[in-house]
Amino acid sequence: MNDIRTAFARQGLIRPWDGRIVGGVCSGVGRRLGLTPWVSRLLFLLLLMVLPGSQLLVYPVLWILMPAEETLAAPASATPHTGA
């Protein structure tokens, strides 16, 4: 599963900390597509009306697979700083 998260991170699909309401999936997809979080949420709702139920399965899967922004920054900040 880490390979999938790494691939999503390389493509820019991450769940950002800012603009997050529930899981940050719509915000992350919107950021990747160059949309504001609210526009991507509205598109998500419109798609839900056209294809009912499919997004209710896709959202939790993306929530699990998309890496969070703070988990990407954690390894860099976890390295010990050796100040001279």
C-alpha cells in the first residue's frame, strides 16, 4: 500500500491540511486539478446526483490510499538536526 501512496504523492494527489472538512479528499483532488476545494466538492455532489452511490465507495477508498500532507512532512522533520 505504501507504493500506491508514493505514486499518489508523486502525482500530487495528497490530502492537504488546509481546506479539509472531513478527510481532505475533495480538497486534494481539487488542488491537483487546479480547483478550489469548494468547486471540487460541488463537482463531487453533482457527480453523486448523476451516478448515485459510486462516490460513496470511491471517497473512503481515496481517503485510505491518498497520503496526508503531514505524513509526507513527518520523515523530513523526524531527522535529527545536528547543529554545530
